[in-house]
Amino acid sequence: MKKYKVILNPVAGHGNGLRALPAIEHLLAGCGLDYDLVQSERSGHAIELACQAALDGCEVVVAAGGDGTVNEVINGLMAARQNGSPRAALGVLCVGRGNDFANSMAIPVEMEPAVRALAAGQRRPIDIGRVSGGSLPLLGPIPQGRYFGNCVGIGFDAIGTIEAAKLPRWGGFASFLVAILKTIFLYNHAPLADIQFNGKTITQRSLMISIMNGKRIGGGGFIMAPDSLPDDGLLDLCIAEQMSSFAILGMVPHFMKGTQATQASIKTGRTGRVTVTAQDGPLPAQTDGEIICTQGRQLDVELLPRQIEIIYQPAE
């Protein structure tokens, strides 16, 4: 069994994954890494591949793709853990558009330093979130849940994620910024929802509810939780109340600098578990850049402490 299992999503970044294949193989071989590389073939395939690699005893499973690929590999590793496998570490090679997980977890986004980090093998444990409930039109309710590494976004940023996926092959932040500007005028009537955490309930029309394990979304350009730590056992909440389109425009610079908590329309908090229940209208939601809910009325999110080790690059 090879030490490293590399799971490449060839369509990540509108085909950038496949284009990056020769460079990935060249750099892995140049570092003398003992690896096996396989390409995912469909949505959900990386979950199966990662689970099997961990069950087979692979030491490091590498997600080569964007945030969606990383999310699938995380779900595969968590499935393997439930089946009693040894802990396989998670590595990441960024060939997608967003790469928010890597940005949040001190994993190099550039290919060469990322491969060097894999070779160095420095590890740290991180918390993993789990979101359950919700509903997709073709799949129906998803009570079994979905694991995530970086975030769950309800409302505005979920619609922004849908809009970003429609855009041409641009960089992650450029796509997300354009999508945000479109969403400002598409989505400005938030559902009335109850947000329950730490024994209290906030009831309001919430334009956006960001539930963060990492720090950033939108290709690293929006700092949703500047003080978040991925191993502190807590989710960081950023809740924006209903506001006008022009007020949203005024908030964009704050989110880019991570200073939104200074604004009266923003509520923050930390918790190990949060439940969001809509009183009128559905809860569009995404996790790690993947849409998980368009029609559901309730989402439960919890944090599981120190579930997976990642390969990262410590700050010098």
C-alpha cells in the first residue's frame, strides 16, 4: 500500500485539475513521495475513494481539487473512522477556484510549497463540523448529515455560491466578488428564522448566517471569522440581519477586512452546536462551497473536536 493516496478531481476549477496533473506528478516524484494517484469520476466518488484508501491503511489521503473535493475527502475519512479504520491524515493540493479550506488551515495554496509540505509531513488535529437536516429538490431530506471542514453558510452566501458556479473560468475571489454583487440584487428578502445556540434564541430576518470552523470564504477574500481556531472545539457565528441592497454594498469592505463585528447589523457568537429553523420560507445553504439545501426548513450544525489530522505548513 502506497503511503500517499492522491485523489484528483479532473474537473475542479473548470478543468484546472486535469491540466495540473503533469505538474502534480512531476513535483510528487521530485520529492520522492511514495504515492498512488486516482481521478474521481462523478459527484460523491471522492468520498468512496477516500474511505477505501483509509480502510486499506493509507497514511495520507490527498485531496487534489477545490473545496468541494476537500469536503468529499473529509466525508470519506470520517466514514472510514466510523468503520474502525486507523486515522489517515488529510493533505490538500489546491487546483480549484475557491481553496478556502487551505486558506483557513495554513495549507499552501501554491502547488510547489504544498507538495513540500506533504513531504515534510507536519501534522495538526482539527475539528470537523457536521450539518444535518435540510432538503434538495432531487434528493429530498438529508437527515444523515454532511461533514465539513470550513463552513456552513445559510442565506446570502449560499445564493452567492450558486451564482459563482455560473461564471466563467476566473480566479476564486474574482468569481465570488462578481457573484456577491449579483446576489445583492437577487436576494434581499431573508426568511424569518430562529437561531438557537448556548441556551438562547435569536429570532430575526437574517440575510446571512455563517457558521465557521475556518476563517475565510469566497476564495479567501471574505474573512468571516477572524478569530476562529480550527481546534478549539467551537464554531464561530456571523449573523447579518436583513438590510437594504445598498447597506449590503457598504458591508463588503468590512467582510474583506474582517471588521464586520463592529457594525450594529452583525451579531457574533461561539458555540459547539446551533440549530436554525425557518418560520417562513426555505433555508438555502452551502457547506464548503457545495449546495446542501434549497428547500429545507431546519438545519442542525454541531462541532466534533479534533477528528482529523491535516498536513500543513507551520508559520515561520
